[in-house]
Amino acid sequence: MQSGPREIVTPFRPIPLDVPEGMKPNEFFNSTENLNDLEHNNGLLANPEGLLLYRKALGHSNVFDASIIYNTSQRILDPLGRPVRRTQVPEPVKNVWNRMNQVIIEFMLEKYPDPDAHLVLAGEASLDATWPLTSPGVPSIRMLHNHFIVFDKPALAAAPLADLNNPNLTDGGQHSLFQAHMREVYRNFFDGLDLKILKPCESGACRLALTGYPQGLPSWGVQGGAAALREVQFWKEYDIILKGFIDFYRTFFTQVSTRNAPLPRDINFPELVEERLLFNNDFLTAAKMVRDRCIKDAKYANAIRWQPAFKQLIYRNDQGQLIVTISQNSIGNAITELLGVVVKRTPDAEAYGRAEPALIEQLLEVRRRLVEADLGEGIATAQWAAG
């Protein structure tokens, strides 16, 4: 079977949501009113920390698909002032967030144990305001949220190959500036991080045979498998990966913006940055290349995302091993495309209705486990009781 990214069709039930006249959809989606609708029509569980589990009305997959959002919409009315990545979340909230992640991922692996039959993934993409505000790709909800998704592998295998030039296939070998011009610098920097549970993958060992993705990205195997997700150390290392990425990204684009700039403020690993980045000719040559082009090419400069933009996820590879990877999020924002899965959502209430009962049954079981672990209380909607 030919390996390559796949484009699958996922039906959804059209949402009867009226966007006020004069507002663009992405403007409305950032509003408290929209978040109220999300909670009351699709909310499954909420807790005092502000974490909301909900059914994805516009989902990636109808096998299993849910999200948790850090709902700060009523406490922080400025959409640009809300937490958009894990490193901005208060420690008590992050503790609960990590435990919720662990419970849901454990459920997915238990429900879908065969790596040949199902692709299991969980993760988040940065929602920083780093696109030009006039761009249609500006994130629709500027609050930290993550995804829990299962795809049927035979369905993926039967799906047509995706266009390799699809701008959302932002993975390493396709569009990533880091991979194209600073491959060895990037890996050498990550090799300096202190990790015990996460072990670097050999080149290409973490790819999915079906799609050939991820391509060229630093990836780490989770020693101990799903049991490791019950350990605080795993989540600390998951954050170390993100902090390292943020340091690399901020340092690079600071140098692009201003030649020979000092270290960015609040850097996480200043000695590592100084030793492996600011004294590396390949790193600074690439910064000069981008800076020179920005000066001469207005369209290119307008597309730069100056603040840290990333996708970070945990997924199960073909051998059944859990893998952590992270990518520069330079163009697209769909977490699935990091693994070579392009989702084409189509309105089809009848097709969605056929998948809905099994999907909701799973979501309510996940909710039961979360409530049992004291991670929140159920929400009643028109489609389900509070439990």
C-alpha cells in the first residue's frame, strides 16, 4: 500500500449558531457567548479549576473525539490575554489538567488496544495571536485546549492520498523552517535537555507506515508506556520539551527581528541557549537569511509568526509505543496533520447521527471515570443528563 498523508471526510451536524450581524465567525468564536453555547450544548464535565470537557461538535473523528478547554472566557474578557499554552497555566490547574489527560488517554488505549486497527492521539496546538489578524487562519478560540482523537486505520487506508502541497501539512520535511535549515542545531539543542522517561527516537523510527508522518521531527518514546502517564515526572518532562521548544523559537525569531539581540526575557534554559544557539554559525546564518528576506519581501514578512507557535502531542505508533513529538506550527493549526491526517469536515446530519450514539456512550464513560477521580462534575444538556 502506498504510504502518504490521507484526506478523510468527517460528517458533522450543522450547528444552529447565529453569528451577530457585522461580526466575522472567528471574532464571535472568541466571545463569552460562544463559550456559553459550547458548555450548554456540548459540555460534559466542568471543575472549579475552570477546565471544561466537551464533545467536539465540529470534530476530527466520529470514532472518538473530545476536548478539554481552560475556560477563562468570563474571567479574562480580553481574548489576547488568556492562557494559550501549558506553561501559562497555574500549577494547581495544571495538576488537574494532567490527571484528566492521563485518565482520558488511558481510556482510549483500553478501548482501542490494537495499533493496527486504530490511531490514538492526544495533544494541543498553540493558540497564540501570532497570525496576522486579518488572516482566515486566526484561531477560532483563544484559550488553551487540547484534543483526544481516535481514527479507524482501515478507514484511513481506504481514504485518498492528500495533496502534498496542502498548506496545513506543516510537518518537518514539508514546510518547517527549523527542519529545512537548522536540522542538526535543532536536535543538538533538544539533546541538551534533562530527560529520564522520554528517550529520543532513532531517525524515522516513530513514523506511521500508512502516512509516512511525522517527518523529520524530534520525537521521544515514552519509557514505561501508558503507566508512565501516571507519574508526575512524565508531565514534567512533557513540559520540558515544550519549554525547550519555546526557548529555541523565541531565540531564533528574536535574532531574525534584531541582529545580535540579547537573550529573550524569562528564558527557560539560558546556558543551553547561549552554548548551543547563540554561538552557532548555522543558527545565526539561518536567522540572517530570514531577516534579509523579511526586509525585501512584504508578503513573506507578513506570514511570519513571531511568537512561539507549536503543536505538541502524544500518539501511539505502529508498534504500540507511546511517542511524544513537537512541531513548529508555521502554517496550519490542525493537530492531526502532524501525523499526516487531513480532515475534511462536511455537513451531513444523517451520517453523523449514525455515529453519534456510540460516540456519546464513550464520552459519558470517560466522564464517569473523571467524576470518580474527583476531577469534576457532570453537565446536563438537551442530549444527556448530568450523570
